[in-house]
Amino acid sequence: MGRVITLENVTKRYGAFTAVDDVSFTAQPGRVTGFLGPNGAGKSTSMRVMVGLTPPNGGRATIGGHLYSQIPNPARHVGVLLDASAQHAGRTGREVLRISADTMGVGPKRVEEMLELVGLSGNEAKRRVRNYSLGMRQRLGIANAFLGDPSVLILDEPVNGLDPAGIHWMRGLLRQFASQGGTVLLSSHLLHEVEMIADDMILIGRGKIVAQGTKAELLQTRGTYVKPEDPAALLQALQGAGVEAIPSGDGGFRSEAEPIDIGRAAAAAGVVLIELKPAEGAGLEEMFLQLTSDDARESITAQGVQV
Amino acid sequence: MNVATPHGSVAPGTLDLTADKPVPFGRLVKVELRKMLDTRAGLWLLISIVLLTGLVLVIFLINADDKSFVNAMQATATPQGILLPVLGILLVTSEWSQRTAMVTFTLEPHRGKVLWSKVTAAVLLGLAAVVLALVVASAVTAVGGTSDAWHDASLQLVLQYVVLQLLSVLGGLVFGLLFLNTAAAIVTSYALPIAFSIITSLVSSFHKVQPWVDPGTAQTPLQSGEILSGKEWSHVIVTSLIWVVLPFAIGMWRVLRAEVK
């Protein structure tokens, strides 16, 4: 059975900068939860808090009801990949896994099984990590995370550096893990990666959770955008028809109703429409792009200040 | 994933830890020893210690005037005294320079336990170097020693030698822990005690306290082939408290609180 990952009001400050700001969410067993946000949004810091590497200034993170540090031999329950490059460059891939296996107390046979699981061939496993591509390091990191036969996976940017075939493979691996009851939390700064793999999504920007829900909920472009000649007349017509609509600020309205219902209400009241179409941009993508562009602007400003 | 988990009383989504056992300390020590041997840097360092110990004793056999066991043993102290601190340093700093500390402290979140396992590994490796030195020194003495080569050998002198070498490996480890950076730790662990010795010997008002604060002065009797007096042991203990125990405590405190990236 999988275990719930729970963050309650986790806050981490670095001086005046708040990297993680009152973050709360859960990742459920049997589901792949995508943790999505631009670089520097607080994903990695949140994940380090989960596994006890970063002490939070406030709040707490638990896995299956326990602080990570309170789990004896935690690798047997929680598979962690925080940074695929954080491996000793002078060790062979197999040796990296042997050290983890020896620490957590699983045999060398398990190491060979995991090498096979992630598709590192005998020759590749014998090479030193400094000669690995990022994709190979990710595979090694995944093998390391699966080594202790965990029921929870915490993976920071696991898809980064993988080719499309590798992403497809990762998707299959994590989906299977979740379908057997495992809990998966994976972070990414690329919306489409998460879209491909996750069931649930948590969107973080500047240390704050800005949206969360199932993928279906968040990606749906539900409802209608309508722009009439006479806004007041349309609003009155829609109210008369029992359709709720909110102004979108450009003389138009957004509504949860279908375009045909709005069209009928407008026709019945004789209101002239300029535009009538399924709503766009209310979805996750626009929110995500906005977050990303805000941060891009900020970094330019910061560079300007430095110079 | 666990097969058919019989966690009757446990709420869904929570983790039943009743059957879980912590990682045994001995296993951590074994892993630390393995980490020292499985990289080129570590392996060559150990090979260098073996080769230099042998080389020094060969030179001793050819050149020394008084080929006694104690002199042979003392001869190995210098090359080992140079390399053992590096071994102690690498045991700690490689985790930070290679960023493996993230994995190490994720596998065993009790960082203090990990650091103590490193201390234990350092002591074991130091002892192995000592045993090697003693065995080769005995062999050299047996082959080419003078007729009364064993006359001044005593268990206490051997123990003094062991203390000296262990202080050297632990002294290195402590500097590694303090800086968490290989280059800074190596430079400081060699330069700082020497600089400190020079300063304390230059200033005449320091002469009285020098053996109590300067490890170089305090440890000289350990290398002299003489049995230490009570006061000389006190010097060794006090300087070790200042140069090994105190920085270890500071380094440990920092690592326990720090964020691991």
C-alpha cells in the first residue's frame, strides 16, 4: 500500500528571501502527483524539506504520518532522487548502487535487478559516473530510488535530460508503480512533461502554491468566452436565463455555460454578439506561462541591479 | 512495494514502522570503509601509504646507523603522519565535494551516526596502517637489525606510536569536518599547526604554555622513542582536546544543523 506525503504550512526562508511560503498539499497513494513550477519556484527546497535535508522555518512534512527522519532505514519505504548529478564522479554506476544497497541492507542481487530495470547495460554499469550522460545519470538515480523496494517515490526533475523514448519509459515505470498502490511525487519545470505523466498536479510559483487538483480539472478549458455589443444588455439577458457570467475586463464575459446556451439567451433577448467561443487561456498553461514570464522578468531586473 | 501489507490497526495512507529496524552502526562503518576503497583517489592514497611505509623501511635498512625495532617503527611515523591526515580529510570532504552527502544523509538521516561511523572507519584505517608499519618494521628488524635490536622495544612505546598515528588521522578528519572542502582542509591541517608552532615559539611569553596548546610540541615526545611522563601525557591530552575534540564538536554541530544541498 502506498503512503500519503503531506506538507503542512511548510515555510523556508533564506534571509529576507522566502523560498517556500506556507506550502500545504498532499500526494496520494495510487497516483502520480506532478509538482510543477518554473526554476527557482521552491520545488527542490520543498522536496529537501520532505526528506529532512533542509530544516524548515515553519510547518512540517510527513510521509505516511511520520517525519522522514523518524523512519528507521527510510530508503526501504521512500525512494528519493533529488539530483542525478550528485554522485561521486569516480565511482562506477554499479558501485554507486552497491553503496546504497549495503547501507539499506539489500543484497547485490537487487543492484543487478535495478540496473536491468533502468536499462543500464553491463558495460555502462562498469563505467565511471563522470562518463555518464545526464540521461544515464537519471536512470542511475531512478535505480537508486527503487533499490529499497519503496512504497513512496520523491523525484526531483527525473525526466530532465531524458530523450522522448526515455520519457515514455519513465512514464510507464511510474504509472505501473502507482497502479500497484505506490505514491509518486515528481517535480518538473516543463508543463508538458508533467501533463504526460501525472494524475494530479500542484503548481508552485515563487514559493507559493498557485493551483492544485487533478490533471483533468486543471487542464480543462471549460466554459465560454463571449463579447457582446452591449455588455449590460447581455448580462441582463444571461441573468434572465439563469446563466452566471463574470466580466473578463475587455468588455467580454467568461461563463461556465456552453456556447450554445449563451447564444440562445443572447438571441432570445436580441443582443448582438461580436465573439462567442469556447474559453481559452483560463487553463493551467496560461497560468504557468505567466508564472514563468514573471520570473524571467525578475531575473533580468536582478541582473540589472547586479551590474 | 510491500506484498499484501497486514497493517490491520494502521490507518490507510500511514506507514507502519513497528517491524522496522534502524541501519546497524557496523553496516555504516563497512560502507564508509568501502567508500574509501572504491575511488581512485582513495585507493591510491591507501596504496601510497603502503608503498611509502615500505620504502622508508628499505631506506632505513640501507642507511640507518642504529637498526633497532623502535627506530624502524619511528621511521614509518613521518610518511604515515603526512598521509593519514589526508585519509581522514577525504573520508569527510568527498561527501561534499562530490555532493554525495545528499544521498548519504537521505539513506541515514541521523547525521551524527554517519559522522561517528566515519570516525570509526578513520580509526580502523589508522590502526591498519599502524599494524602494517609494525609488521614491516618487525620484518626489517628481524632481517637486518643489530644484535640488540629489540632491547628498547616495549608495549608502551608501541602504544605511544599508535596514539600518535590515530591523532594524525583524526586530526585530518576534524579539519575535513570543519571546512567540508578538501583543499582548504589539507592546506590548513598542515599549515595551521606549523604556523601556530612558529608563533608560539617566537614569543617568549608563550614558552611556558606552548606544550599545553601546541600539538607539535606536545606530540614530539611521542616520536622520541622515550616513554612519556605523566605531565607529557597531560600535554598530549590537552592539545588533543583543543585541536581534535573541540573542532570536531564544532564541525559536528554545524553538519547536524546545516542544510544539505
